[in-house]
Amino acid sequence: VPMQSIGYATLANLAPQYGLYTSVVPPLIYAVMGTSREIAIGPVAVVSLLLSSMVQKLIDPSTDPIGYTKLIFLTTLFAGIFQTAFGLFR
């Protein structure tokens, strides 16, 4: 799974270490908050490509890599906030 996550980070034009974070942090969060024993969590190629293509329209990763990375983080933060809110307020 870590190698797959590194590949997905590369698809999203991010540094490979961010892929490692996605293979460690989500399972830890799910272990605390999850309810199912059988679950598949982590990034997927379609989401990585979609996120990259949408954010590249706003910031070019080759000219402003720090701004691009910050916008990717902000986007994923808001996605996590919405998912948490939807889960709590079902």
C-alpha cells in the first residue's frame, strides 16, 4: 500500500512523502472512529488525477509548487471537514 500511495501522490503532482502520510494517518483515524472491521481506505488514482487537474487550473505546480501544495492541502482539509460533518449529522 505505501508504494501505491506514493504513486498516487506523484499523479497529483505532490512530493512522494505525502503519499506515505496517506497510508499511515487515515488507518489510525479509522481505528479510533471506525465501526467496521473490513474497510478499504486511502487515496485512489481517480481522486488524485481529478484533484490535480482541478487545482492546476488555479495554480501551476511548476511555477508555484508551494502554493500548489497549500491549495491541495486546503482542498483535502475541506473535504475531510465535510465528510466528518456529514457523518455526524447523518
